[in-house]
Amino acid sequence: MTGGGLLVAGTTSDAGKSVVTAGICRWLVRQGVRVAPFKAQNMSLNSFVTREGAEIGRAQAMQAQACRVEPTALMNPVLLKPGGERSSQVVLMGKPVGEMSARGYHGGRQQALLGTVLECLAELRGTYDAVICEGAGSPAEINLRRTDIVNMGIARNAGLPVLVVGDIDRGGVFASFFGTVALLSPEDQALVAGFLVNKFRGDVSLLEPGLDMLLGLTGRRTYGVLPFRHGLGIDEEDGLRVSLRGTVRESNVSPPVGEDVLRVAVCAIPLMSNFTDVDALAAEPGVVVRFVDRPEELADADLVVVPGTRGTVRALEWLRERGLADALRRRAAEQRPVLGICGGFQILGEHIEDDVESRQGRVEGLGVLPVRVRFAREKTLTRPVGEALGERVEGYEIHHGVADVHGGVPFLDGCRVGQTWGTHWHGSLESDGFRRAFLREVAAAAGRRFVPAPDTSFAALREEQLDRLGDLIEQHADTDALRRLIESGAPQGLPFIPPGAPA
């Protein structure tokens, strides 16, 4: 296989494109294929820092792990980080280049980036045997087709075959498949090779008559039916989720090692970023992680996490409006564990000087950590390594805020006062020894007879998860046909389905 490719599109957002892309990547690499992931344009508040100091979407970093290669900026040349309902920070080749409204971006800036996107894809295709590309939203967003660089725009320019994924668990998957194709122009339709059903529950034989009718209606086959499986998601990309209150992060099903469980409450602040930081906690047997947005939900928590955010001042205001700010101060005074990460760390400090993100100047923080924060125009993007609680720690930093720590006990790049901890480091809890040591401290402070499992390896759990995705593709997709599609492109003579894209 030389320079093959495929675009995994979806009937909707959250149809399973990221998971399917990762699964195809892991299946291919197990077949000895040198493969890389690619997403031309990603909108996400969950990002990652590559070794060369470039910021990309976390989903692409996970897909690179599925490929067993090091992630690079080539794999996600354009990243949009929402700062509100109508504007985003534009990150190009891993570096921020400014804020832009949605109208301004789709009005011309996006199309201007097509050349960069195609160059990155060409470089990857020249280096790897295959590149599995992920689309965004739906390819049938007819209002955005003119400037599209992530769905049919890149498929057309790069000659990529397209596989459309549909989430049958939502219902209406046949109408979604048919409508997606029927709203594309003849030139775009010629690249749509077929469909993949995701999250199916039940007897596949009951679905087959519908798949046969879909083939008759569209002239396009279904390449597989993936069964519903719990806990198979990879790092999420939903950058504008307003609230995750009540959502329980998928936890390890193993029973706790000690006599007690440990309850973790994560404040679901606005524009929450890199909330994947708590995945490593949820992976620990006996740790229950829950997202909350009410002060009373902190009452029985053994640990409260204030996560990162793309709007630190806005999140601070939200915490005050909800009564959570006072609840956090009370916890700190009562020596009950609180962990602030990145924006959450800044919120716990004395004050913030922000002329960059919110442009509100000086804003008072919660005052529970001896930290003063000044927002710099240049973003810090690093992969630090250090030590805390006697254990080696690795992490990554993505922030404009510069912290002046003038007290407390040093903790990574931040500090600790009593049982309140703060750091800019994302990903630190993925370091197994440090995570266990931290949880022992939390359990002791909370008076819980919780004992961290001695052998939980977060990296190994991630590998197992990626292998399960590869197994799904291998066992439930027509891999011979999928490989032909990647090697040779879309079949010739695919029929046009009217009415096609409007003029």
C-alpha cells in the first residue's frame, strides 16, 4: 500500500468518526501498514502538545497513538478553540494566530487555509502507506460547502474515497445516510463509497433488509455494522458543551482495593478545556468521577477538581453566580481536598490581570492560593517533566496565564496550601506513581479507607482501549473491501442520487 487514503465522514457530529478513525488506524497498523491520522480542521477545547511544542486536538493525538506514531502538527493543521458562541482562537500548525468570529472564518479565512491543509496531507501521504482522515460535523452542511476544507472540500482536492458513519443508536440512520448523499453535488457524490453503521444493538439479521434497500436506493454498500460497546470513546472534542452536570465519567469496573470508594466532583465550568485530565482518576478502581454545577453537589465529594477553561474570568464569574466559589473557599478553609488545573489553578489564586482573553483587566480570584496571574499574549506550549510527592511526573502546558507563586509548598509549577493544590500541568495524573501518591493524600485528608490499586497502568489501559477499537473493525467490518477502498479509491460508476446540492 502506497500513499493510500480514506476520509471518515459522519451523518452528524458525534456519530463516531473519531472512534472509527482510531479503530481503522489500529487495525491497519496491526496488519503491518504504516499509517497516520489526519484532521484538516478540528474544533475542540481538548488539546494536546506535541514534542515539538505544537498544539493539536487530543483526538488526533490519541489516533496517532492508535497508529503507534508520534503526533505532529501535520496531523491537525487547523485547530479552533471556542472562546464563546461566535468566536474562536485559530491555531495554525500548532501555534495561535489570533481570534476570529465564525462569520470571519467561514467568510474567507478558512478557504485561504486549504493550501496549507493539502500540503500537510500530501506530506503525510508521502511518508506513510496510508492516511486515515477524519471529517467534521456532516459533509452535507450545504451552507458551509463553499469554504469547506475538512469534509468534501479536502476529499475532492485530494481524491479521497469517503466512508459515511451513522449512529444508529440515535435513530433515523437510513434517512441520514440517504439524505447525506442526496444533498451532495454529483462531483462530491462520486467519492462517497458507502456507509458504516455505528452503535448497533441487537440482531444484525434484522438490519440487513434495510441495508439491502439502502444499497438499492443509493448504489452504495455498507462496509460494516459496529455493535454498541460501553467505554470505547476516545478523548472527546465537544468544545461548546455548556454543562456536564450529573454526567459520570466512565470508571473502571473493578471493585475498590480498600474498604471505601473515593468520590471526585469536577466543576463543569464554562468553556471547560482538557477535562480529559480526570480520565486517569476514573480509570482507578474505586474512584467515581462526576461533573457537577451546584454547590450542594460538593458536600459529599472527597476531592473537587476545578479543571482548565478557555475563559478563566468567565468561569470565575460563573462559579460566583452559582455559589460554587463560596463552597470552594469553605472546602479550602476546612482542609478538604481541592485540585485546580490550568485555568482552575488560576481561579484559585489571588487575582488575575487579563488583557488578552477576557480583556477585563484586574479580576479578583478566590484567594485560596498565594498566586497572582498575568495573561501574556504568547501562549505557553510545553511538555514538562518533574517530581512531586516523591514520584516522577510528566505533563503538558497550554495557557496564556503566567503565574507568580509567592508562597505555599511547591507543587509541580504551582503550589499547595493545606489540602488545596494548583498546577498548570495537564496530564499529570496519567503518571501512575504520582496519581497513586496523590490519591493516598486525598483519601487520608478525606478520612476514607481508600487504597489505590498497586498495578493500574493508565498507558496500558489506553492501549487496551485502542486494541478493542481495532478489534471492532476487524471483527465487524468488511476489512478486505475497506482495504481496497483505501488502496484504490472510490468505486467507479457510483450513481447520482437527486436532488444533489442546491445551486
